[in-house]
Amino acid sequence: IGNLKTGDRVVTNAGIHGLISNVKETTVLVKVADNVKIEMDKSAITNVLKEA
């Protein structure tokens, strides 16, 4: 989780699935739907999904 990058598909500790659109020092911006982005702490990311 320490090396999150733009474009990663992730799951948060609340079960929200999304795509990282921006990485900051302690937070990430996660796109969860068209025109909907949520800024959250990096610690809220529990899983990075692997592409098939």
C-alpha cells in the first residue's frame, strides 16, 4: 500500500472500489463514479486490485 500510484484500482476499508486519480503526501483522490472523486487517507486503502 505504500507505493500507491495514479491508475491503481483499489478497495478501501469501507468497501468502496475506485480508481486512484491523484496521490498526495498523506492522501489519495479516488474516483468512484463519473465526476465523483473522494479524498481519503492512504491508510484507508486496504487492497490494490491486480489487472487481469
